[in-house]
Amino acid sequence: MVTTDGHLLGGRVLYRQPADGFRSGIEPVLLAATVPARTGDHVLEAGTGAGAGLLCLNYRVPGVQATGVELHPAMAALASDNARRNGYPGIEIVTGDIASAPLPRAFDHAMANPPYHPLAGSASPDAGRSLAKRGSNALIEIWISRMSGLLRRRGSLTLIVPPWLIPSCLMAMAGSDSPCSSIFPLWPKQGRPAKLVLLRGIKEGRGPTRMLPGLVLHQADGSFTDAAQAILAGAAPLSLND
């Protein structure tokens, strides 16, 4: 696999990823910023890719323990290498399918940027990217059920998905005893429809689902808003509790 060297969080985290095919966007950085983890907590990420989300989480919360599950062996190896290069011994990468990978531990938090491109859509010519991105309602339900089943009581489950998947996610979260407590839209620009939303569920939670104001990502000229820049470059947390 040919890779390129880059960084995350404004240069605070070293990040090596494939030169072609599946390359990380801002989604794992935003996702990691929402996880309400504390030092010593154990966090699970399904579909960790090259590890961008767990790397950002470990920078923001020193001492957090994290397990990433990645189906593609080369990507799993890359995630392990990224953790080593950044000096994060608390990150463990498991090669396998989140639906069946042996994970005996109970986790305090779980997060995922799951495959969500419709199967009926055009497939990427890159097999790795296609595998990482193409999903379905059934696949999302499997991921949510497994992650929720691995959570401790009152643990958090956080997803970043497109709006069309919200109904399936809400049903799966409720059905796996981690009902959605917060829906947080990510607005591309002021007045534009959200292309992605963050969903937060709480294991054995009983509160109502709240629609939060969300975050505007870009200014009219395409640059990041100050609030988005604080997260993407400054490693600021993103609360889903407001």
C-alpha cells in the first residue's frame, strides 16, 4: 500500500494514510471530538480505518484506552503504525468484522463512522474505498447492535451518518437498548441542508430524544467557521449535551 504522511488537529497528530482510495475526511475528527471519555475510560471504534478518530481522541483525552476494529488488514496495520508513531500505547487495533470480532471487554463509549453510501449507488473503482463506504440499513443495524451490546450501563454510543439513515439508526439504537438522546446536525453552510448528523445514544437511557442546534462548518467563502476550526485544528471538544 502506497501511503502519504500528513497530520491531524493542526499538526498535533501525525497521520499516515493511503495515497489513493479511502482517505479520511473531517468526519472522524468531528466524531472523536464528541466522545465524552475521561482518562482511563475504554472506548471502542468500529471501522477505524487508519485510526484518525482514535488518534484525535487520544490527543484530546490523554490516558484513554481504545480499541479499534478494522476489517481491512492493511488498514488495520496502518492504524497500529499510526498509534505507535504518535506514542499512544493505549490504542489496540483488532483486525476483523465488528459483527463477529472477539471483544470480551465491556466499553465505556463506542463510536463509528459506518459505511453509509447506498448499495444501489455507483461503486468506487477502488475496492478498499468501496468496502469502507458502501452500506445498508441491515448493516447499520448489525453495527449498532454489536456496539451497544458491548457497552456498560450508561455508556455512550455516537455515530456520524447522513440524514437518510436517521430512521434506521433510531430504530436500531432503541432496539439495542441504547436509545438516541441527541441528534446534532452538521450544516455545510448557514442555510444549507445538513449532509451529516451526529447521533448520541445512552445504554439503558430513558430520556427523550432532543434535536440540537448543530454546528455550521463553513463560512460563505468556503473557509471553516471559528467553531469548526477550534475542533478540527485546535482539538476542542464538541458537546452533544447542550
